Amino acid sequence: MDATRVAKFTIGDVVRHRLFPFRGVIFDVDPQFANTEEWWLSIPEEIRPHKDQPFYHLLAENEQNFYEAYVSEQNLLPDAHNGAVSHPDAGKMFEGFDGERYAMKTGGAVN
């Protein structure tokens, strides 16, 4: 039996990290861990997430930087109530923020 769970969040959702001070918009979802073992082992054992859960690719931001993050579902909380993200790539992937989530751009390549 496949232990993969259904993702709680979806592409376009605005979320924040449960432990660390950053937030972002989801641009891709892996049904279970799909990064390297080296990456996973680099996370301190006391906070290392389980692999058998969805993992999310975020256009992430904190007070100093914009970047991409890979985060387990257990470490994300909804954050749309705090508004749109400021990440400069959000406008390349998404149409805009409707107050609840972003809508993916349709048709054509993302530049």
C-alpha cells in the first residue's frame, strides 16, 4: 500500500515556515521527499522532517533575501492573511494574488 498522503497545500498557496522566519508562495509540489539524501541529512536530526509527506517548492522570502526553499508539509502554515509575497519571480510564474492564493500563468513559456 502506498503511504503517500494527499497534499494539504497547492500551487499558488501562500505559506509561512512553522519554525523559521520566512514565507513564500508554492510553485511545485512533490508527493513525498524528492531531494538528495545529503540535503536531508544536513537538517539537524531534532528537527529533520519525515520523508513520507508532501514537500513544497517555494518562492521564499525573509526580511533580507529572496530565494527558493524546499519545505516539508509539517513545517508549513497558511499565510495568505498576511497578503501577497514580494518575491520578484512571483510575477513570472503567477497572474496575481486574489487575496487567498496566486493563479498560475497559462499558456506560453515563463520568462
